Amino acid sequence: MRMHFFALALLAAPPVAVGQQSAVPDTAQQRRDSLTRRPIELEPVTITAAPVVREEPVSGVNVSPVLLRHTPSLNSYDLLRLTAGLEVHDQGQGPGFASDASIRGFSSDHSTDIALWVDGVPNNEPVNGHAEGYNDWNLLFPNAIAEVDVLKGPTSALYGNFALAGVVNVRTLERLRGTSLWIEPGSYGYVEGGVLTGYDRGAAGGVFGARLVHEAGWRPHSDYLLGQGHARVVQPLTGEATLDAALDLYSTRWDSPGFLTDSAFQARGFAFVADSTDGGFKHRLQERLSLRVLVAPAILWRTTVYATQGRWQLYLTIPPEGGAGEGSGRQTEEEDRRYGFGLTSALTWQQGRSQVTAGLESRWDHSNFENWLTTRRLRDSVQILVAAGQASGALFVQGVEDLGRHLRISLGGRLDVQDTRSRPRGEAAVSHAKGLLSPKVGALYHWPKVGEFYANISRGFRQTDGVIADPSLPFITAWAYEAGVKADGRYARADLAVFRMDVSNEQTFDPITASATSGGASRRQGVEARLDVRAGHAVTLSADWTFNDAKYRRLITEDGDTLSGSRVFNTARYVGTVALDISPPGGAWRVRASSNVVGPYTPFDEPGTELDPYALFHLSGSLRLGPAQVELGMRNLLDRSYPEIRAGGFVSPGRPRTLFVGLRYGRDGGW
């Protein structure tokens, strides 16, 4: 009998108090004393990283719940595109068909280069036949989100597989007083309704919510229905122990209009439907139980166990561009049934200026994947039938030490092991185990009255596509280098960073022919800049930009095409957001005007091709009338025609001007 390795991973909690921070520090004294504020944060219960703070030697973005609530968006991907500056290419095929979010030019397919964690539970799906690490963000319940952090690069020792480009870490509300109800109609038959309620009884708290969304669709045959449920309860057991339990689920079904040819897109022929039987469904359930114990005044122990179950099925017609199965011009059917279990546990110890966190992670995932060639949902021939299981785990450790009042050193790393077993139907099972060491090191120097200067080096990885059928496939790995400065003033905050990431075993995926090419090398390098300016008490201006030179250094496709020196597929030279918020303190109204910009974009499987840059403009506002609040938002204000994603000359078009109207009613703080 073959022994599977279970994981050891670690928790990287920051060495300073980590309550929610304002956009700009209040006093210069706070900035000068930033490295001496050392109380340990004991509030979070789940095993998940605490909010990004200014004193960490890493690049990160914190998104507040107020900003999330007042940004008109199409879905969870679009919400973080508009608020956190992520590069996003929406697949446009319906909920459950994960889109392509990207950090620093990493977006293999379906957001597989980014690790999404929600309250200490990983969201990426291993041993997935459609895309390894398939990252469907529809499990996020927007109204229950407390905060979102985006970590740039593989700098945290907490996260292993799929955190190649970075991490999106989501924390939900632990408690809520009162009840809020909302209904939000919009363009193209869009309507959303929901309820969020809870309680707050000292140390005990709870949050419960339900949400339903339906849209007729802006293209023919693009309607969908999505329902969500969320429940979380925090209950103290003793003065030193707290239990935290949560349940999240969602179910969706959708119709798909398919992709357009580039000529049809240029002619705005959006009414075309590739196959009127295209569409799909997805169901997902996730349970979590967390325990926090204050073992001693200086030692905190946190453990989370979780289980996930899911099933999805889709029918999609890929345009005829050659290749077997997908790309033949016929319809493909894919079905994935899966379940998984996991555990993370960590101890945090602090003494004086030193803090060390050490822990373990273990995870088991099992899937059954089927891929059929079909005609109007009738099966013609089988492409793939395979069952696979993957045991993975990690040990991690991270320590932080302040050397004097102005210098902070961070050292850590993790050792990951993974054992995958694949059994194609009718064939003998095969298995393979492998491991990887990922060191992390960083330093930050606080220069009084100037700012913080920092640098870090880290290693990250993710598993390549296709491991469900071939467990021996190696990891994609990257060495990441970053240096930057963080400057805080009374009315402004600015961040500037330069980065470089050298990738080994680079992989590019062609969604038209469903083929992947591995074994090459690539490099991403560029500059990131973020600025927040507060002009008085009512007006805030913010901007977040990434300029990126992402190129294959050495890569030859299965068809013999040389990509060496070409720009990395499905990435843009630059992406950015600019926003103006007007919100009088204590006022009953607020207005937000924003824009997101995408620079020259390189589509899938079109070496040497770059699409023109474009900018989208958005406007939203809200007015509170007693316990009620009226909201109005308009996305793509100028009705710009743009490609969300393009591959092999076929396009998923971006949505035209879209209007959202909302009415919310809440009592006793139930906003």
C-alpha cells in the first residue's frame, strides 16, 4: 500500500496590532513609532493571515467593506478588478465558469496562478481536468465580507500551491447586529435580492445570509440564476478557548452564447449564438470548524478543519481551430465531481521584540472528471474519463525580529509535499510524489520623516495543468524579487515597488485546442505604484497602477511554434485604476467616480499580436434616508466596446453600459 503524505504548513501573523486602518495615518508620531507598536493580535479565530500592515516588508492592498459595497460590479472578479487593481479577463460564459484574474502578468487560465483563501479555507481546486487549481470565486458572499487583502508575489509562508503570483485573502464578518434586506434591479433583466442578519452578544457572535441573483443576459442565450447561503457562528468555550463554525454554499445554472469571431466582434455582431444548447451548472458546499486557544500569555494556538464538496457540468462549443476534441467546432461536455478535506494548525509565540509562528497544513482532494465530444448534448465519443486523488501537506515557519527601533527582519519558509494518484477508466492507476522548499526573507527600514524602505526574496510554485492524468508532471516554480518604498504623510500615502519574477517550467495553455506546453522559462518584471490622497475630510483620490514586461524567455509549443522573446499570453503591458470618492463625514450621501485601464493586451495563441489599450468609466452613489439606503451605479458609462478575452482570433466581448439600482433597509447596524 502506498503511503500518502499529509501536509505541514505555517501561519504568518504580523508582529503588530492589525485592526482596520484608515487610508492615511493621523499623525507623524504614529509613523515614527510604527516599529515599536508591538501588542499581539488575538482576535482572529480562523487560521488565516491577518490584514496587510504598512510595517511588513511586502507589497499588498487592503480593500475595505465600504469600498466593496459602493462599487458597481458584474461579479466577484469584476469587484476586485475595480477595487484592488487586479488584471481580469472575464470568460463571459456564465457563473461557475471561472474567469482569469491576474497579478503581475500571471494568468495561465481560470485564475490558477492566484491562491484564494476565505476564512482560512483554500478555494483553488486541485486535480481538476479543466484547469489545475481551477479558481471559482462565486463562493464569495459579497455582503458578508469584512475585508480583502491582496498579497503581491509568493511572499507569505502561509500559502503554498497556486500562490505563484500572489494571494487574495478574504475575511468574513464574525458578528452583526440587526438585519438588512436589499433588492437591486439593473439592466438586461438583472435582479438581486438578499438578507443578512446576525447577533452580537459580547464574546459570542453570528452572521447568516441568503442571496439570489437572476439575469436575462445582455447577449442572446446568456441568462443565469445563482443562489448563495452563508452562516458563521463564533462561541467562546472558556476564557481561553473560542470555537468558530461556518457553512458556505452556492448553486448556479447558466446558458452560454459562446465566443465570437474577431470580425463579428469588430462589427458588434453580439447577437450570434454558437450553440443554443451550450450552458452548464455548478453546486459547491464548504464546511469549516476553527478553534483558538490562548495556551499561555505569550502563546496562541489556532486550528481549522474543513470539508468541501462540489459538482459542475458544462457544455461549450469551441470554434473550429484544429486539435482533437475542443477546437473541432463541435460541442464538448465536461463534468467534475469532487470532495476534499483539510486541516491547518499553528502556534504563535511572542517574547519582547521577537515573534515566531510555526504550523502544519494537510489536505486531501478527490475528483472524477469526464470530457465527452457531443452534439446538442448527445454524447458522440469520450475524450477523458479519469479519477484522481491528491494528498498534500506542508510545514511552515516564519519569524520576525526588530533590530533596534527602525529595522525589521522577516525570515521563514515552507516545505511542501504532494502525492497524486491517477486512475484513467479501464487502465492501471499511476502515482507520483514530489516536494519543494520555498524560503522567504525580507527586511524593512524605517527612515523617520521619510518612509519605509523594504526588500524581499521568495520562492513560489503551483502544479501544472494535466497532473490529473500524469502525476509525474513537475511544479512550475518562480523566484520573486521585490524592492520598494512606502511613504505616509498627513494627507497622502504612496507606495512604489519594482519587481522581477523568474519562472522555471513555464506553461502556456491554449483554450482553443485544449493543449498545454510546459518546460520553458519566462520573466515578469515591472513597476507598481499606488497613491491615496485625502483632500479635506470629504474627498479622497486613489490610484493603483502596474506596468509589466512579461515575456517568454524560452518556450516552444507542441506545434513547434517558437515563443521565445514573445509576450506572455493573456496579459497586458499595464493595468490601472483611478477613483475619486466624495463622502462627507457623517453625511447621508456619497459619490464615487472611477476608471479601470487596460494597456496593450496579448491574447492567447497569437504570438506578436497586441490589442489596443482601452479605459472604462464607472459612476456610483448612495443616499441614506433613515433606515433605508438608495444606491445607483453605472458601469462602462461611455458604452465602450472591448474584448474581455481573446484566443486564436475568437473573442468573449465585454459588457456594454450597465445600470444598477439598489434599495437596502437595515436596523441596529445591520448594514
